[in-house]
Amino acid sequence: MVTVDTVRWYLKEASTLGVKEFYFTGGEPFLHPQIADIVRETLNYGPATVLSNGTLITEAVAQRFGQISRNSKYKLEFRISLESPIEAENDQIRGNGSFQRAIKGIQALLHAGFNPIITTADWTKYGKFAKETDAGFRSLIGSLHAPQLRLKKLPLVLLGRCAELIRPYHEGEQVTGKCFDNYDVNNLQCATSRIVTSKGVFVCPILINDTKAWMGWTLKESLKPYTMESHACYTCRTSGLTCKNDDSVSYETRLPQNDEEVKVIEKETVRKSVNKFYSTAAAHTQKELCCPTNYDSADLSHIPQEVLNISYGCGSPVTLAQIELGESVLDLGSGGGVDCFIASKMAGDRGRVVGIDMTDQMLVRANTSRESVAKKLGFDNVRFIKGFLEEIPLANECIDVVTSNCVINLSEQKEKVFQEIFRVLRKGGRFVISDIFSNREVPLIMKQNSKLWSECISGAITEVAFVNKIKAMGFYGLEVINRYPYKKVGGIQFYSITIKAYKFKKSKECEYRGQYATYKGPFSHVSDDDGHAYPIGIPVEVCTDTAWKLSNPPYKGMFIVLDIQNGDEGKPCGPECCE
């Protein structure tokens, strides 16, 4: 345990090194029996912040710290962490009763004259504690009758209890030295801070259990560079763990406040603006676009790190497409090629993969890595070509699977994109698209912001609008595979959603010829895309088009389809009898 004398020694050393402020974290700082004396000593050298779960802060404790603060020339602040504004959700992480004790701790600090900051982890990207989180915290702050309370949302580190509830880091979520080419390291916590413990000095509080993060026994020793190797470093690099206190209750992405801050689309088309943005992103990793995906590490083992560094997606459509050996795959907006290289392994040497992108710099990066991938796999089935989503340079009905990872929102002409997808897909072919959707229509001021276009915000449409467009095109069997909250901008909630659907092209001579479909269950009844009802266990006469649909994915296996007229009284009808 760190003693007051030890802290005093480190404080003197810190003053000679120009340290400007001090933070106390843990574990839980209030478990230390001398925490009040330690904080009092620290306030002789600079402002201090205590990071706590608030459960041990009683009225007496808060008043004692209030007295310490009033007698110091430097400011003392408190940050109290809550996982959720809902008691049951918070206690799932912190333990039973922790929410109520934390609330009492916040109230005690308010009574002592402090204005604590409530901090919360951003679980929403992973589908946890996402329901009305923002509104819940605002309601909580209102119930405390403390409108001055501030709220800070921090990125979630996938370690410990968080990893148990969600998942641990995978191999694709790891940083390398290459990741810091042209990267401002001042965004990193370890660029400006160290953690002092009874076991010496570590690079940051997240890594105190990592022996590689031990820097020595003195602060001076810790001035040497640190090679970021921990998976937790990925979160810091992509999201940033060090940020200034926000005096606002809202933590929404800030919108432009006036015309001078808006680079309107009239100055250059969306296509040109997006192309310019991703040309830069091909050369220099854009940390704000690096979103964690659900890629399996086994799917990435053959892919160079430089490809992963410029993977700007919002999902993992290729891994969800269930690509089979020998299938042909088209990836729209292929970028550095990560999804194409994953598809390459799945399709095998008898399959083929085509990546289309409009950005020359991305095509260069993808083609540079292609040889390396082919060598590891033992075959080369990938090619990258320049093209636009609205004008796919491929023949009709030549593709089994179309994938797209967060690029359709970048197009102003989405109907043309859907038309092109439908055109190149074979009958029964499927698309799997991950993209950003909004809960309501994006207003004009956001559509006029070229930066928000490039960040996948301004071009987003609602899920309902998307579904209506693809149904009108002739797609069927729609399935929503994944849905995650992405971010909130201008009061609009944006989601990352992955959707699958299949192509069906009506035959010219559709007819009823004695074909019957029997729904196998487990529901009492279902209906198809055309409104046909199928009670469980009861044969329903269907036309040749419907018989074909029900005999193929995604309905294959759900129905028994018989061709009675042709004497098929016990053998299920296959695709060959439905043409």
C-alpha cells in the first residue's frame, strides 16, 4: 500500500518534472485509510481529481474533503462512475446495492459544496445498456435536483468484467508501431501521464497488471518511450481516454454552429468530397473511423496489418454472409481490401472475389497487399477494379453474393445502387449490407456538411426507407442480422445495422400446376413477402414462382414443397421442378 511518505516523495519528484495535475484512481481510492491525508498533501502541488465509484462516500467523508478543499489554493474535483442510469443494469457490473450507495455518495458531495462529474462507459456500441441511456442520465440528474452536474461518456475497455459480459479483445484489435505513422500521440493518455503505485510506475492505470507496462520505480525512469502492445491500447488509440472535462450535460457530437463552419456541398459534389476524404484515409489512419467489428481473429490471420489499419467499416457483413466454396463475391467500396481478403479465404480457389472502389489510393493499397494474401492462402482469386456503386462495371447476373461495409450511405443515388446490386446478382443471390441508419430523416444542414457526409452521417437514411427501397427493387427474405447504436448527432440517433436479402426475378410464365407448400413450424402460422398465409401442417397451393422461393434460401428447410400434378406425392419439390 502506498503511504503518505511515498506519495510525498513522488510529489516532490513530479514538481521538478513539471507535472500540472494529479488523479487518484484504483481500484477504489476510498478504500485507502489515508486517502484524505494523501489528497491534502497533493493539493500543495496542484489541482487533483479523485475517481471513485462513490459507494464509500458518506456525509462525514464528503464534509472532511470539503474542508480540505476550502483550505487549499488548488481545485479538488470528484468523478463518480455509473455504468447505467438504471439500478439493475448498474448493479450487474458493480454489485448489488452499489447504485443506491453511489447516489448517496453523489448527494453527499453536493451537500459538501462539490460539483462532481458522473462518468459512464459507452456500452452502446456493443448492444449493452443502450435503451434510453442518454435520457436516463438526464432524468437521474434531474431527480437529484442538481442541474449543474456534468456527465462524461468514456470509451469501454474490453477487460475484466466487461470482457466477461461482452467479449474480450480479438487479434484485429491490436496496435502496432505502424499505426502511429502521422498520428498525433498527444491524443493518448500515456503521452502525458503515468500511474504511480506501491509496485512502482506504470504507463497507465488500465495496464497496472501488465508487467510490460512497468516503467521503473521513479517518474524519471518512466519518461522513456513505451511500445503499445496491449489490446487495451486499441481503445485508447481509436477513442482516446484522456479528454477535458465537459461542462455540458450533453455528450452528443457537436454540429456546426454557423455558415462559416460548414463546408457546403455546393462547392464540390458528394462523390468528390468523399473521394478526397478517403484518399487521405488510405495514407493516414483516421482513428475516428476505426470502429471495432466482430471479425473473428481466424478470418484475419492471413491479412497484413497495414490492411487492418485502414479498415473503415461499421460491421462484418462478409463473415455474416456465410460464403460457400466456389461462390462469386462482389464487395462494394472495398477500400483497403479487408472484406475481400476474408471472402477470398471463404470462397476458396474455385471461387472469385471482386472489390470495387472509386479511390485510387485505396486500390493501390489493396493491390499491394493482394500478392501477400495470395501467397499465404496458396491461391489468387481476388481482383480490385475502379468503379462506382451506381455504375458497377460487371456483367448481368454474374455474382452470388454482394457485400457492402458502410459505403451505401456515401452515395446520393441509393436507388441506382440498389438497381445495380439487383442487376449483377444471380437469381437467388443475396446481399449482406452493414451500414449506418438514422432514427429519423437527416436535416438539410447536416446534408450540406461535407465532413459529416464522409463520416457516414449525412447520407444515412432510415431503416424503413431502406427496406421500402429494396422491396420495391424485388428483393425478398429480408433479415436484420445485427443492430448497434453508433452515435448521436444533432439529436438524431444513428445505428449500425446489418441486413440480408435475396434476389428474386419473376418468371414470365408463372402458373399454378398443382404445387403445394406445407409449413413445418414451429409457429402456428407464417406469411411470406407476398402476403400468402401458411398455417402449420396444412398444404397450401402455390404458384411456380412461390414454389421456387420456398425451395431456396432463406426459406429452404422451412417448408415441404410437393408437385402433386407431376405425381410427386412424397418427394419434396426441388428447384428443378419450380422453373
